[in-house]
Amino acid sequence: MRATLALAASAFALLTSCAGDTPRTAAVDTQIVARDITTRRLTPEQYENIVADVFGPAIALGGRFEPEVRVNGLLAVGTGTVSVTPAGMEQYDVMARKVAAQVVDTSNRKIMIPCTPANAKAPDDACVAQFMGKVGRLIYRRPLADAELKAYVAAARVGAEKTGDFYTGLSLSLGAMLSSPKFLFRTEQVEANPKGGYRLDAYSKAQRLSFFLWNAGPDLQLLDAAANGELDTAKGLAKQVDRMLASRRLETGVRAFFIDNFGFDEFGLLTKDPALFPKFSAQVAADAQEQTLKTIVDLLLANKGDYRDIFTTKKTFLTQELGAIYRVPVINDGPNGAPDTWQTFEFAADDPRGGILTQIAFTSLHSPPGRGSPTLRGKALREVILCQKVPAPPAAVNFSVVESNAHLYKTARDRLNAHATESMCTGCHKIIDPMGLALENFDGAGAYRTTENGAALDTSGALDGIPFKGAAELGKVIHDHPATAKCLVNRLSSYALGQTLTANDPWLKQSETFFAQNGYRLPDLMRAIATSESFTRVKPINEGPRP
């Protein structure tokens, strides 16, 4: 990572108080924990959000992002372990140049550039400095240093002189800023804490807050709060966090977390056999993800509900494409007979569907192209929902018992029971198959069924000694399982910090207690994390890793 940053930085060398009132969530700081500082690469969504915030949503990117890496269940943690390859830098340069060209285009320059050059065919240092100082503060998530601003002004001057065009010179300078590691990586700076130890400086704190809550860079209000010292007081920090939590942009941040946590990036590789599942399409896959996200946002943000209820709620949203698989009529009731793309829907109390585990996003994502998979679904439940690691399968598994007698095993339960005679497989299958079998009423595309190959399905089982029958009862067991809420706290905290937290982390345990005592409400947990001293307390740079 450091070597890559050094190489990238050298390529762009030329261009490149008093404490307030204690927040009400201070209970999570009974033991403050200092962490390593992190350097994280912007995710594609964060890059897009910053460009849209600074220059407007109409700006097209026109490039490719390098693959992300999932570490301990989260891409957000993986961003701290990846660098940028030479090919990746080329792509960043392509995107930077395209964005910059659109900003200075004749159709946009009057809106996006706050000044007009004295001569459009010659350099104008004052105008460049005004523009670059303004956008640089948002792009770098901090004010530009004098040397940085002078370098960008000089680059624009050279470009204008060589091309005879002020806007071409400005575009070249802006493109260099947008392809700089100072933009592409979320670097953090450390300062001494008056209370002892070390903390993030105000701009690093603002950056960490904004990416956690909004999945985007700090806005001008947050940067102003960093500049005037507001973020260094408990009262000032709480004021900004409350403002951000009240913003409509919180939904973007919450969606980003659940997309990462639930591995929705894997939908890009999902395929289904069209002969077996003709109703499943790319549109269904997109709608399935949106259905789950809408369900979560409505319950947890709009209604400030209990997080655990996402596994039992009967309320959701449907489109006509989803309705075809759920076998639910979605009527056209928009104005003048036009279809209303999304409609609210509530399954009956006795309906086997309920909660996100029975939604197409979960059942289809954790199934191979031609069938369902109790094993994959059970593994996902253990790892994604309960944060319990399932060991990798052994290298040499003998499937001959099942394959040579396939006609005898009509259901997945029959096949798994036969497969379990392999001693090397029994241990893992015991902890994942019962949960996965509870979802066998849903085929590989998420459609409901009661039989497989003409044989009735048995969806009973037990999770850690708690019996259930069917998906609805499984959802209730998951709802009440102590690991469910603890897993959410672990993943959200790790997501916020960009670091993996162990189960015995003292700050994590404090947050778990707070979450339970406050009704498992997600916004309250996010506030507690964001206003905690442990969120921004760090170890000095020269201190080695903890033993």
C-alpha cells in the first residue's frame, strides 16, 4: 500500500479547546479504545457520490473501477488492503479527464466555474485559484495547502499557454487533481488529544463521519465545523451528527452499508437457467435488491423500528416483475392508468413469506443457476446474519453416494442426509443445513413451492437448539437469536472504522449493550458510534501493532 501510494504520489508531484456537553450516547465510551489509523481507497460509489456532489449528477464518468476485495465479510474493510495498479491509474486518469472536460464545457462552465477569465485565450491565475480552492476543499475533503494550490494554478497556466485556451488549461489542472492519490485515497491525520493519547484531526474526523453516515465526502457545513473547532467538542460533534442523521442523505449511507453487508455486489455475477426459471431476468435481479433495501429503509429509518424485525416483517414493496415470481397481482394504479413502478404490499399473517430471508434477493443470490441450495443459504445465514464463520469444505468430497443413487433422493433433505454419511462433511452441514432447509419452499429463483420432484418438502429444523418449522418460524428464531443483533453491531462498527473488530473488543461490547437497551434502533446505534470518542481515538503513527 505505502509503496503504491509513493509511486502514485511521485507521478503527480508537480500537482500534487474546550469540551462541550456530553452527548446522550456517551455510555458507549465507558472504556475508550485507540485504533490504528487507516488509509482506504474510495469505493466506486464514493467516487461517484463525490463527483455528483461537487459537479452535479449529470456528469458522466466513463471509465472502469478496479475490483474490490471483501475482507471479513465487508468491502469497506477491504478498501484498506488494496492499492491501485498501473492499469487502474490509467482508468482513473481517463475518468478524471472526462469529468474535467465536462466541467469546463461551454454548456457547464457558467454554472460550475464561479469566475470568468479576463481573456479566454490566456492564463488567469486569479480565476484558477478561486475555482481550484473551492472545489479542492471538497475533493480533498480539506482545504488545499498553499503549495498545492500554487501547483494547480501553475499547471493551469502552463496548459493555457501551450494550448492558447484558458479552459483547456483549467481542465488539465482539474484532471490532475481528480487523479491524485489525495483524492482517490481516504488518508487520515493524527493530532495530540488534550485528554491524553491521540485522535484524528478535525478534517479526518469529518471525513470519517461523512463516509460512515452518507457514503460521501463531507459537505461544506461539516468542513466548516471542522475548521472552526466544532468537531473537537462533544456538543459540537453531536450537533453535526444529529444534522447528518436528520438529512435525507442518511438513506444513501444506510443503503451502502446493507449492500456491502449483504454482498449485493455479487448480483453482478448471478445467473439463472432460463429454461428452469423463465421469469427471472436482469430486471428481476435489480428489483429484488431494491425490494430488500426499500423494506429495510422503510422499517429502520422511516418508522425507526427494531432492526430484528427485518426478519419477520410482512410489509414490503413490489413491482410487476417481482409480483410475477411471488404470484402476487401488482396492478397498474398510476395516474392515467400508467403503472406505478413500486407499490407497498403486506403479506397475510399466515403467509409463509415474511422478512428479508424469504425475499428473492436472499433466496436467489444464495442459489446456483439451476436450483436452490440449503447449504449455500444456511452458510449465508451463519456468516452474514449471525457473524459465525463456517469452515471451508474439504478438498476431496465424495459425492458418489448421491450421484449413483440420484433417483432415490428426490428432495434436497434426502440428498443432504445421504451426503452426511461422509464423516468429513457432517460437522459443517449440521450447523448450516437445518436453516437452509427451512427455506426449501423457495426455488432457485425465489418462487414458492411445496414439493420437489413430486415429494413433499420438510422444512422443519432447529437453530442452536431452538426448533422451527418453515421460513416464517425461522425468521422469528433469527429475530430472537442473541447473535443477530451482535452481528449487526460488529459489522456496522467494522464498516465505520474500516477495520475488523473481534468479538471481545470492549467498545464493541459496550455498543451491543447500548443497542439492546435502546430498542435495537439503527439510527440510535449509528449516532452512538459517530459520537463516541473511540470512533476517532487513534494510536500514534510510530506505535507498532498491538500484541
